[in-house]
Amino acid sequence: MRNEWLKLREKTLFKTEPVHFKEVMEDIRKEWQIRFEADSQDQKLQLIELVKELTLDFKSYLPSWYLLKNDDGTMKSIIDTEANKNIAILNQWGALDAVNYITKEINDMDKSSLIRLSMMSDAGKINTRWGNDYATGLTHALRKGAVLVTTNPPLIDIARKSNPEMWNPVRDRLKTENPKMKTEKLCSLMTMQVVLENCKEIKPIYDATNGKYGYVSLQVNPKNFTDAKGMIDESEALYGQLEKELGGTPNVVFKVPATKAGIEVVERLTVQGIGVNVTVNFAVSQELAFAEAIEKGNAKMSFLTLMSGRLDDPIKDELLKAGVEDAVEVSKWGGIAVGRRVYDMVYRQKGFKKSFLLQASLRGPWHIDELVTDEAQTVFITVFPDKAQEYDKVERDIRPRINEALPMDVLEKLYKSKIFVQAYEPDGLSIDDFDDYFPVAVTLKAFGKAYDEFLEYLKTP
């Protein structure tokens, strides 16, 4: 059902001319009715699921990519009418649970601040886009305007845990097909399978925007963070496999750690036109070094991730030890302050065009709101599903804030944290310091642990 639904979504929302949409849907519903009358009970349930999902797609942000471009309201009315006809057929089939679910989800989307953020970017009021910071749940995110999805070892591990019925057979097939393959190679193949599913689902957005949006971030083996050749070889091999699987240029960028070895990797990949997402990235000095490396290359799209939450956490610990009374609240500004300085130095001062700031590892709504920009270089923000839900709970005051000054005395208090000073000052770290910088070392250790757990899963008979 999933493959049929995704193909139908692409056909109706991305490949059908607006003038033919109504006619195409009439033909599709006639086919549904014929199938439903002839299907077994299990097949009926699958068809109901397909109609439910496609109807939610119609009522979501997704039509904005193609059908609603330059719409005066006429096309939106037509899409709404066709969605209501889908709901009518579900009622006719007695699928009340599906209808109730659609009603609930539509109500949720109508109130979504993330959809409003996306619409405001469409209208040119802001220039900030968001993505799914998770290896699963992409469908829900796309319906609210997500334009990219990121993965890393912990998130890949979560994907296979959350849906063992889907991924255990994939693991078993790969092991059967490659009986002598080392576990590390199997891990790379399995990771590619998870990424491939995301690539296929988000590819219509990539195609509709001519490669401006619609990317999946694929992280190389985190244990190779000092091994430039190992990271390059893995990335090039995976890129070649994805080219074959997707039948053309993959809508993927490779997550490369902001370590000393990572600079060589970024230069080697981007000169070939392969995009990167520089991760495990916390400091202005790291961002500047990797922005320069990306600017030398030829990649169409690359990201400079700022892991704000993973920076704010140790800053908070240092501020608490320093006796700062409001340490928790002050620490929330750490990543924001660094992000604002990065945007100023990389894009305003240096005028770099080939990379984009991407804020990740969010801890709350403030990490979305405080880096919203209306300037030329888009800011991207990746959001965990639970944080997306939190953001959408209330109506947000979405406006450009990237130029606003920090609250009074916040910067002075943040300077009581050595970790913050190292992150905030352009010369706070040398390239030789990158690997041992506390947030980098802690994050790489966590990624390595998740990678080891994934390897053990692959060894399971």
C-alpha cells in the first residue's frame, strides 16, 4: 500500500496539471470503487488506508509545491472539493474510523505554526525553512511543510526499533545476499536502505524545486571521524549506489563531522558536486573553516549544522557551577548567540553563498523562533517530532529575529562558561582543537555508542 500511495501522491500532487486535476481524481475514484467491490476484506482495509493518506496529503501543505503555485484560490477550492469527495467515498464504505482520523489531522494542520512558518516563507515575509530531525515520521513532517530530513546513527537505530516488522526482513535479506560481508559494510548498506526510503518520499519536492529543497542527510561512520580517506570512500561508494537506486542524481547530502579530518572530506566531496551537511558542529571557528571549504567546491546544496541543544547543555552545567542564578534560562541563548554570529560572519561579512546555516538538536520553541530570518540566505531548522508537536501546541509569534540583540546581561553571563567562549569567539578554537572540544567529543562518543548498538543488531541471527 505504501508504494502505491506514494506513487499516487506524486501523480496527483506533482505530475498532474492543475487543469486536469479534477478529471484525474474522478477516474481514480471510479477505479477505487471497482476495486472495493471486488476486494477481499484485507484488501478493502488497505484501500481505505490509501484513500485516507492521500486525502490528508490533499489537505496538507504538500499541494503548495506545485498545484497551488500562483493560485488565486480557485485551485485550492478544487482540491478541497476533491478531498471532500474522497471523504464521502470513505463514509460510503463505512470507514468511520478513517474519516474521524482525517478530521482530527486536518484540525491539527489548520492550527499548525510550522505550516504558517512555511507559508510565510512562500510569501517572502521570512526566509526560514524546517525539516524533520528524525529517521522516521517524515510523512507527518512533509504535510506541515518540511523540506529536508536528517539522519545519524542514533536516529537510524530508532528507525529500525520503531518498525521492526519493516526493517528486520531488510536486515535478514542483506545478510543472506552478502554472507561474507563485514558487519561495518552491512551497517552502511542497512543505513542506505533507511535513507533510500526517505529519499524516495521527499524526492518529488526535490524535483519540484529543481534541487533547492528535498534533501536527506546521510551520516558516514561516526567512528571514522579522524579518518578522512575512510569517510571519503564510504561517501563515494554510497553516492554511487544511490545514483543507481534512484536513477539519477541522489537528493542526499553526506553528514561529515566538523573535525580536523572532516575538512579534507568536505573539500573532496564538494569539488565533485556532492553536497555535505557538516555535523557535530558547535563553534563559530568550526563554521567558518567549513564554510570556506564548501565555498571552494561545486555542490549545489550544503549545510552548516549548529547543534544548539548539545551546546546549551554543557554551557548550562558550567553556569550552574559558576553560581549563575538564572543559569538554565541564560544557557538557552548559547546556541542562538553562536548562530547569530555565524550568520553575520559567514553570510553578511564574507558573502558565502554555497552553504546554509542549519540549526539542530533543539530543546524548545525558542530554538526555532530566535533564528528566523528574512535575509537572502535561508536559515534551515531541523525539528524532532516531539518538538514539532510542542511548537504547534500554541500560535507562535513568527517574525525575523536573527538581528535582535540578546536580552540585557545575557552575553556577560554566558561568558562565565568556557565552552561558550570557545564556541562564540571566532578564534575560540584552532582546527587542531576541533576533535577535543568538549561538545564534539561527547557527541562523537554518543554517536559511536549508537553505531556499536546498531552493529550488534546486525549481528543478530
